[in-house]
Amino acid sequence: MENNKFTDLKKGVQEIIDLIANRNAKEANNKLVEVSEVLDELLDYSEDDQDLIEISKYQVLLNQLHQSIISLNGQAN
């Protein structure tokens, strides 16, 4: 798998983190969905064990970010 795919994922994750830091839950959630779709596509076509390990790390990170977005939404109410 090309490293630039992971670079794009990393940039997307950083955008989510920045949006959460700016308390913009709606945009953070939209970006999370976008990055999750890219990650799912990578998972569908990946065969290399190292790539699968890297993908699983991103899955865990996206789950944690999702929890942060949920808690941010709870604070907004």
C-alpha cells in the first residue's frame, strides 16, 4: 500500500482533532465520516499484514475521536 494513503489519513485525523479543539462538533463528525469511508476502502483492498495493523490503529483512533465528538455534543446541550 502506498504511504501517501496513510499520510492522507493522518491529515484527515488531524483535521478532526483541530475541529474538536475548536468545538465544532458538526464539522468534526462530517470529517470523521469522510475519513472512516477512506479507511474502510483501504481495509477492503489491503492484503499486507503491516497495512492491516496500521489500519487497525486508525480504527481505534477514530473510535476515540467519535467518543470525543459525542461528549462535545453533550456539552453543547
